Amino acid sequence: MKTRITELLGIAHPIIQGGMHYVGFAELAAAVSNAGGLGIITGLTQKTPADLGNEIARCKDMTDKPFGVNLTFLPTVTSPDYPGYVRAIVDGGVTVVETAGRNPQEVLPPLQDTGIKVIHKCTSVRHSLKAQSIGCDAVSVDGFECGGHPGEDDIPNMILLPRAADELEIPFIASGGQADGRSLVASLALGAEGINMGTRFIATQEAPVHENVKRAIVAASELDTRLIMRPLRNTERVLTNAAVERILEKERELNSNIQFEDIVEEVAGVYPRIMKEGDMDVGAWSCGMVAGLIHDLPTCRELIDRIMSEAETIIDTRLHDLLSASSAV
């Protein structure tokens, strides 16, 4: 299947693995890329630019296919060494960067001057248009269903994707609610050129996370995510657990008076204990509503092959048959 995204990124299938904290390591990125998609290393999971350089080199040892690096720009007082991370990406020969968070304009020249394609994650049409105007090569449009930060507009992909298609000239991929061939076909029909999957790729054999995390996703339904930090206007969709319910109780009690410090124990620095040690109740971790569509733990190749086979079958049979039936009347 060829789309503007497969052509832009040099990949076989229009499937991209999202950048995920303490999930997007070389093992997963290489497995996705080897299966014909685009794997993504999560840049800021690596503590220093040198660590990122080593992770890029490790990934190159495992695949000769294109892969990318996620670089999230955080609104923090003490900023990470972004110029150092950019140098590590350029020096490592990475071909694609997924940016997220605040405006990535400052890093576009050093990346694009070396031929690196930049995809910016956006949760609204207006942010997507801004990304287009500053020169991003593509955008990842994240609907309200997505795990992590869905923005504050609460627009689901059935509305957001066709709105993006109406307004954008650059290609975009659909993120949020993506799990199978149905997701891919629906996203293509709504104007996207491919899909970005986060939660679905956590529940794979190669994902370097604790088995407790994978089992929690498989066991979850579409009703098991929660939105936290809404009063702080930093909304995050997470899988419910004891820590998440504590956060929500504090938000109900303190309402508009809540401060980040009130929930810091449940949200700051918890990812290593969850993803590596499997301590499932220690804090909040991002998970999409798509967990309700995840029922197994395939390899990345099995998953991607299945998605493409399902998509082709839907297009060639069900949709084709509908048109044939219509023309026969």
C-alpha cells in the first residue's frame, strides 16, 4: 500500500509507532521498522544526548530500515539539552523525527538541512496548520481517544481527521484509537495517509516493558481509561489504577485550587517503576481507549502483517461488494 506517508518516509506500510516514555527503546523501534512500519525511539527517555546516540547506534545494529526519534518539547523550568539531542539525532543518521509538545520551529533548520523529515504531533486543526506554516513535513493528528495528552478541545477522530483533511496541504497521520485494519481503512477514508499506534504497540512481544503492563492492556476495556489533570489544563488519558483514582479524588476535593504539587507523587518519576518493575499501582501511565480493541500479544511483524491483510480485505471485499451491490440495483 502506497500513500504520501510511505513515500515521504521510505517505508513499506503506513503504520508508525508513537514515541512513548520508557517504551520506545531500540528493541521496539527496530522490530516495527523491520516489519515495514516506522519505529520510533523516545528521545527524552534517554537521560543524556550521549545516551540517545548510543540507543540510535543500538537500533542501527538491529535494523537497516528507516526509524525515527521522538523529541518532546516540555514546558519545564530546567530545559533538557535539546541542541545536544538534535546533534545526536543528526550524527546518528536518523531519517525521521517526531516532535511533540511546544512549537518545534527552533529545531527545524538543523534537522531538515540534513534531510531529516519532521512530523509534529497535534491535537487540533489550528496547531496542525501552524506546524504546516513553519515547515513541518507532516503532522500526526491526535484525536480525543488517544492515550497521553489529547489537548483540551475534546474532538474525536471522526470529526478531527476530516477537518484536518479539509485544511491541510501536507500529509497527516491519524493517532488515537488505532489498532487494526479497520482503524487503518477508516483513517484513510477520513483523509489520513497512515496511522500512528502507541498503546497497541505496548501490547507486543518486543515491547521492552514488564509483562504486568502488557497484561493490564489486554485485560482492559474501552471504559478503563481516565482523564487526569484537567483542572491544570494538562489533560492526560491514563489507565485507571489506585493511584489514578487518588488523583481524581484530589481533583474533586480541591477543584480549581489544585496544584501540580498535590499530585506529584502519583505522576512524577513513576514510569521506570511501572514499565520496568511492573508496579501497576504506583502512579499514572498513558493508555488509550483503544485498549478495548486489544486482546492479544503478537510480535510486531504479526501485528503489522495482520493489519495490512485486514485492511486489504476490507477494501477489496466488503467495500467493493457494497459498490457492486449498489450498481446492480
